[in-house]
Amino acid sequence: MAAASAMNANDLARAEPILREHLKTDPFDPFAIRMMAELAGRIGRYRDAETLLRRALELAPDFTAARSNLALVLYRTNRPADAIEQLDRVAIEDSDDLSYSNLRAAALGRVGEYEEALEIYRRVLASMPDQPKVWMSFGHMLKTVGKPEEAIAAYRRAIDLRPHLGEVWWSLANLKTLRFDDADIAAMEAQAARGDLSDEDRFHFDFALGKARDDRGDANLAFARYASGNALRRKSLPYRAAETMAFVDEAIALATPDLFERHAGSGCLSPDPIFILGMPRAGSTLVEQILSSHSMVEGTSELHDIPALARELGEYPAALADIAPERLREIGEAYLSRTRIQRRTARRLFIDKLPNNWAHVALIHLALPNAKIIDARRHPLGCCFSNFKQHFARGQGFSYDLADMGGYYRDYVRFMAHVDAVLPGRVHRVIYEDMVDDTEAQVRRLLDYCGLSFEPACLSFHETERAVRTASSEQVRQPIYRDGTDAWRPFEHHLGPLVEALGPALHDWRG
């Protein structure tokens, strides 16, 4: 959360017992409540932070700093529309504040108001041109709307202002279509050698230099950088593989034919959503771009509403065992209501392409029985190594260790195999390699599953103009190519932990 004062994390930690004691004697102090919320936000307890901030605003409705903090919490918990609503209520005299403008532009981007977001960035940069992180955020938005050359220029401006900002170098690398020249690599190596870099800057340089070396065919040097960046990132984003395994075990035990038979006809019957799910870096953005090129389908982005609704059930997935039919209908209707802000056209169907929704297929089927579910799948070594090379800004905890990655892929495949067994034909699987080898046949199968007639635009998907907010944004603006299918092979001798963790999924991955 944005600091209310100049206090750093250590100051806040020392302040906690003092604040608690103070609030025992004066529980109506909105300033102290806000500081407690900041403590909760710093350690990721956003639900507690939200509760505290709403209490502070009950006591002091005009407390602008608390309202700005609440907007940030809402944004970080994937409720951008709610964040915008709070920002609209921030006192007008604070509306030129840099953090306010940044947050507003970012939230507008999340709900598809890209032009308004870009205009905010342009206005801020016209008055404060020496803000490297604003230039970087501006670059992100330009990339999203398909203006790569302008995005590169914005990123380069950020580098000129702060050459040790690792994230902006990674942002250039993450365009995928850009190759660093000798001068770029020398500049990155020089910055990466600094002794005063933060871990965050350092792992961004590692991922960027890994991409630079990878593009030049230096597999060993590239892997060393990828491994270093992943190890650093993993320190700040711990992942517990046993929890994923236990979740899948429980979900498989609960997702029985009896459960689905008992709830046949329940849920919200709208056919509007198309869910594209699976592993990240498995071709889901390609599938989305193909479908979004159809006149009846609107592409949105990776929506986090299904996981949020699942969390509201409390003990999950156990809550599915005795869930009431009316509750399922409420969940389906709530999903449609929450996602309505993402729909910018009158097209009949819309896409939610959050990959991690594979873990919620049972809930999706029960709450939205007429929704389409597409499993985008790719060879495990190609998919998992592509994840290992990718720094995810919003975190995919399993992706920063090869063994964790293999276990996660294995759990995903075994859960989806169970779904295939208990709900045969419910999920349509798109194999990335098959899509590359015989695009038209696979596109026609995909459209048939979605109940859509064939349209030639779905084959010329790279010509479709739309915003794309994923790492593959520039790749899907080009014709389909097969170079990426074997990109893991030069690194095969490094992938032993991944191969071992995959187990049977290495060979039985197609389903």
C-alpha cells in the first residue's frame, strides 16, 4: 500500500504494538486504523486491510488518504471497477497526485478503458516528464493496445532516466519480438554487476539477459540467467507444492458423477461465457485471439472473478459437497454481473482466459452449466520451460522452480483427466502443436464446439485489432509459427528436475 508517511517497513513493524495499544484506548482514531491497514497490506493481508480502511472511512468519510489506500487494495485484489468508484470520490484537490493518476490509469486499463488511461499517462508525462516508472506504465498500456514501436520508445525513455530499473529492461524483453543488440546487452550486464541493486531489479535483469542470450543461441548462459532470476523471485513468492496436490486430491474426490447429477439443471443457464484455461504459456492467448476474431465473440482478458467467488465459499472445494442449488445460481449470476464491465461490445459471447481456472472447472460447470470450457494444452517440456523463462508480474508461484513446475503440470493434467472421465465431452481440448500443424482443421473443431459457424477472419486472427494484456500480446499479432514448439530442446540437459517431477504426465499429457 502507498505509505501515508515516510515510514518504511521496519518503522511500520515497530509501530504495530504501539498502534494496537493505542487503539485499545481510542478505537475510533481513523488515522491509527489506517496505519494498521497499511501494516496488513504490507504483508498481503488485503482482506484485513480493506476491513480496516472501510472502518476508517465510516469514522471519517472525507479521509482522502484512506480512500486512496482502499482503492489500491481493491485494485490489488482484482476489483478495478470498485477501485475506480473509490477514486472518483477522492477529494478533487488531490486528483493531480502522481500515485492517484497512476492507479487510476492502471485501473482503467483493467476494465478496458485504454484510451482514457493513455490520456492520463500523456497528461502526467507532459507535466512531469522525468518519471521513469510512469514512462514504463505508459509503455505497458501502449503494448496492450498494439502500438509496439511507441511502447519501445516509452520503455527506452524510462531507461534513459533510470538505467538500473530492471523491470523496464524486462518489459522490453517481454515484447518477445524485440532482440537486444550488443549495446543493450553491455548496458544490462553493467547494471546487473552493480552491488547496490535490489533483488527485484536483479531478477528482472536476469530474466532480460536470459532472453537476450537465448535469442543468440547461448543456451548455457541463458539458462544460468533464467535460473538465477527464478531463484531470486522464488524467495519473495514461496510456493507449496503439497497444497496444490492436496487441493487436487480433494477436488477429484468431490467431483463425482453423483455431485453433477444432483445439480443437473441448477446454476445460471446463460451461455455467454467461454472459459479458456490450462497452463500459462500453453497457447491460451492464441485460442482467445482466434475466437475473438469471430463476429459473435468478444475477447476480454484474464478475469479473476471465478477464484474470488470460490474464496467466498469459505472451505473450498469442500463447500461444493453440500452446496445448495440456489447458491450455484447466485454464483453464476454474480460472475456475469462482475464481468459485465469488461464487455465493450454487443457480441453474444465473451471470453475469460484466466489459465488457473482449470482448478475451478467443477465450480464453473455447476454454476454456469451452459458455458463453454476450453483446455489449451502444450507439450509439457515446451510449456513448462516457457514458464520458467517468463517473469509473471502478478505471480505464478509454481513457475520459479523446475520441480514445482513439473508437479503443478502433473496435478493439472490428472485433474483434467478426472473431469474428462466424469463429464465426458464437457471440455474441449486444444493442443497447441496440433493448432500449429493444421490450423484450419483445429479452428473448425474449436468453432464447432462453441456452436459457431466458420468465419475466415478466425484464420487471419493476427489482423484482428484488439487489446491483449498477456505476455503473448505481440506474438498473436503475427501469423502462426512453429519456432516456439521446440524452443526447449537446446536446454534439455538442464531439465532433469522437471522431467522427474512430471512423471507419467511427460508422456500422457494429451489426455
